[in-house]
Amino acid sequence: MHPLLNIAVGAARSAGNLIMRHYDRVDELRVHTKQRNDFVTEVDRSAEARIIEHIHRANPNHAILGEETGASGDDEVVWIIDPLDGTTNFLHQFPQFAVSIGIQVRGKLEHGVVYNPYSQELYTASRGAGAALDGRRIRVSRANSLEGALIGTGFPFRDDQDVDGYIAMFSEIMRKTAGVRRAGAAALDLAFVAAGRLDGFWELGLKPWDMAAGIVLVREAGGMVGEMSGRGDPMNSGNIVVGNPKVYEALGGTIMRHLRTKKPS
């Protein structure tokens, strides 16, 4: 295992232990609303602080991009951190949440860790070295088309998102596939695509910390990652589509038919 990935694994497990110590007493937590349907708790903040402490103990000069603390430092190595992806699920004791840590080196995503502290499943990947679940190699599914495929998604919840376009996408994809699942933690959805549990996934309006680790996982498991419009980088736009190569192509084509190309006057 690459030394940076090894540090990320230790940081994710440490944060996961902290998260689970609060799982059975979420009613005691202080919860703050960042925006409509977007919450943060003291657990999110404490978990991120623990991850950063773990990183800087080994690499004090590395830069950080965290969901709760923002950007800090100036280095060719940037740690992209979501300390608790799926906070709403956690607050409802719905066991679909994760610690997500991506590592970018000289502008390229190199390593990723997604850890579900409830199930203790650990997904890891390094560029050029493959992806693994609990140390066992994983690959994307072998689905040949949308027919019979199981697709993951995330619902848009901000006022500036193209809800009408999303509903049209959802309607067509639902009719073409075996089903669409919305579990509420994008990092785990991406990990599930890497492991072949989902055949594809799409979502609008994500942040870099939601995607960084999962992108590495999907690519290293043999999957495709792209921006919904077919141009640009999902890390910049927040609009992502992934899947095994055949599902990715079919899913992307379906989505593009319903993208809003310009804002209404």
C-alpha cells in the first residue's frame, strides 16, 4: 500500500471510531443548518479535525480541502476530506454514511479511501494499482446496457439546481433500468459502482469532497467517470456520471438529452 494511502486509511478508521461513539446518542448532538436540507454536527467537525491531525502528524506541510474547514495550506499534495458523508442519514441512524478521503498530487487524483464505520467496510484505491474492498480486488459490473441495470442517484435539493431536468432524467432512466436507488451518501454510491453493487450513478451539484475518493475507486475498478455534459471535469462542475464502460455510455446519453443548456430568461 502506498504510504499516503496508508495514512488515509488510518485517518479514516480513527474518524470512523469517533463517529460510531456518537451513533447511539444522536439526539444529544448539536445540529446546525448550513442551508436547506444540509446539516452539520459537532461530530462532522470533530471527525474532520481528527483526520487533519492524523495527516499533519506525518505530513505537516500538506494542503487540506475539507468540507467543514475549507482550504488551507499550499502544497502539491492536497487532501480532499468529507469527514461524514451522509450526515442526514447518520442523524436518523440510517446506516449509509462514510468517511471519504481523496488525495490529489500535482493536480491529479492519486489515492482514495471510503470507509463505512457502521459496516466497517473499507474501500481503497491508488492510481495504477487497482481498487479494493477490505483488501480484496474489486471491479465494476459487467452489465451490457441500461436494461436490467441498477443505478444510483442523488436528488437535487438546492434552489439553483435544475430540478425539472433532473426529474426528466430520473423518469427515463427509471423506465429503462431495473431500478434507481437514492441512499444519500455519494461517496458510498461511487464505491458501490466500483464494487459492482451498482452498475452506474449520476448526481448534480456535488462538491469535490463528495467525489474525490470515489472517482479514484471507480477508475481503478475499470469504470468510467465523466461530467454530465460530456465536457469538463465533474470535480469542477459537481455534475457527475459514472458506470462500467457500457452503462456509462448509455447513462450519459440519456442524461444529456435532459440537460438544461441555458438559463431561462
